[in-house]
Amino acid sequence: MRLGAMLRAAHVPTLLSSAPSAACRTAAAGRGRCLALRVHAAKAKGFGTAASRVVDVPTVTKLEWQSPLQIAQYPDPCLRAINARIGVFDESLLRLAKEMIAIMYEDDGVGLAAPQVGVNVRLMVFNPDGREKPGAESILVNPEIVESVSLAGKELGQEGCLSFPKIYGDVERNREIIVKAQNEKGEPVRLHLTDPWIARIFQHEYDHLQGVLFFERMKPAMLETVRPQLVELEEAFVQQRPTVKVQRLAPPKISKGFGAVKK
Ligand code: CO
């Protein structure tokens, strides 16, 4: 497999050449509320009329998973579930992170978020280099985007995702961000990610924690280029697990040309 996170390690050299900065577009949450989740109107019954709302995230004090870990593929509902805040910093957390790192390398990924292995908690691991080297991995627990450094702007770059085998597309991301999180011991960490490649990895993984998938960040034309592959994954999943309810891709926005009214 390959990207638990986003980009394949093979793409690293290209992306490393970029420079830095920009604005947090966690569509998922209001600015500064990065630990809350956006819930679509359909689910947000009886709480305002806005298309989405922010909800509080529960905290877990026990981590449970099945070894060996397996990467969930789109459209597995675990990629859309709410990810709980982690309130336990013991040996189990480190073990889970290490298992995630192992499967990330196995699949040639540079990052992986816990929901991608079916564990719906706010944990991500990454190694922007993609090469296995002890100490090169970052483990971020309960990460939040503090600020996107707008001076550095945004840039388009190719991403893939371990949950979307063989699908790649350009996604716009902030080149530079400031994040805070906890390490595996529960100590607070604050990182200024000035390398656009690392900032990109973080934003991709952070999106996973918000239930947002990379194709949802693609511009419409780019999305159309990967639509057939996304639909193929959906069909395969539905066939394998017909009783599981999944969220499928919305139909394309078709421009009707002359005379069409834009809404
Ligand atoms: Co991903």
C-alpha cells in the first residue's frame, strides 16, 4: 500500500523543493475550533439551520484495536466517524502509534491517521522522508491547527492516500502552519511547520481526524479526473460489504452552459 497519509514517499523530492505558508481551511471546524467537528446538516437535527455545526469531541481513556492493523479503504465509514480525543498516555498509546508507523512504512506512506486503521481517535504519525529511520517519525496526539501563516500562501501539490490505492490528485494546501499537539507522553508540543511538504502532510492527516478526505479538497476539474476510480472503490466496497451504509461521492456539478442559472 502506500500512503497512509498522503503522498507517496516517491514524490518527496519534488515536494521538498517547495517553500512555505498559509491559511487554515479546516472546512471542518471554525477557525480556532480545530478540535471540534463539522457535522452535516442531515446529522445535526434540531440544532440550528446552518449547513453544518460544530460539535464537541468525546475523550477516550482506553485505546482498543485489533492487531495486525489494516488500512481501511474508501468509502469505509471509519473514515467518516468522529475521532475522539485521547485522554490516556500509557504504553498502549505508544504501542498503537508504533503499529501505525510499521504499517505506514509497509505501504510506503509518509503519514497515517488512526481512523485509517479503524481506530477513531485523534492520533497521527508521519515521517516526511518516508524512509524507515528510528527517531524520524513524529507522533502527534490531539493535534490542532493554531494558525495558518497567511504570508506564506498556498500551493498546489500532488497527494495520494493509503485509503485510496493508486489515486492521486492535486490539492491546494497552506504552505506553512503552526500546530499544537501532545506527544506520546502527553506533553504539550508546538510546531511551526515551515516546510510546505511537512505542512501538507500534517494538513492531510489532520483532515482525516476531521473526517475530511483529500478528494474533497480537489478543485472540481481535478475531482472529475479521479471520479471513475473513486466510484470503482465505492462499488467494490458495497459489493463486499452490502449491509454497511456508506457515504458516496456527490454527482458532478454539471454546467448547463448558456441560459443556465447559477445558484
Ligand atoms: Co490519507
